[in-house]
Amino acid sequence: MPTFSQRSITVLRTAHPDLRRLANEVVKEFDCTPIWAFRDKATQNSFHDRGVSKVRWPDSKHNSLPSLAIDLYPYIDGVVFDERTCLYFAGFVMGTAARLSISIRCGADWDTDWDTNDQTFNDICHFELIDGRP
């Protein structure tokens, strides 16, 4: 069974408990690595300026402690993914969240209509809480 590295555990410590629970369940079956949970002001604004994020500080769900968003990527044979693998992984994460009764949305389907072809900004491995949290 895959497990998280110390670096991954450090990232997860900044995430909302529901996102930590989700990631810890996902990694049991699908090796993955959390890249970001909380982002400070400089990091968030740098991501915006580079086009990696659509919002500046403090308007991302990554900008609270605990973070209401996590960037969680598949990790297969020491390689971090391609787009098709990310889509497959995102489906696995969404299914796991549903099984755990954790309401999230994925950056591959911002409007949560199950259509991934109507996005103007794809962030496939971004997952954020949506059940009434800010």
C-alpha cells in the first residue's frame, strides 16, 4: 500500500481535516502526492501572475488555514502523470469523496455539471470543498 512521504504529510497538515481524510483514503489505493494545500500571499500572487491560478490572494480556497483546497496528483512509478492519467485519477478522487460524504469539486469541472469539455481553465488535480464552506 502506498504511503505519504514526510514532505506530503507536511503539506497535508495545512489542509482542512476533510481533505486530509480524503487524501489519506485515496493513497491507500492510488499512489499520489499533495503538491499544495495552504498557499501564502507571495505564492498565491506568483501563481496568479504566471497564469497557474485565476485569482490573487486572498481569493483562493488555498488561502485559508486550514486550506479548503488541495492539489493532489497521481504518482506512478516515480513519474508525476499526464493529462489522461490525471483525469482518471480525478474520477477516482471524486468517487472516493462521494463514498466518504465529502462534497468537493474538481478543477476539471468547476461548474460541477459533469461536463469537462466546457471549462476555460483546467486544473484537473485541484480539489476544493463546496458544502457551504467559504
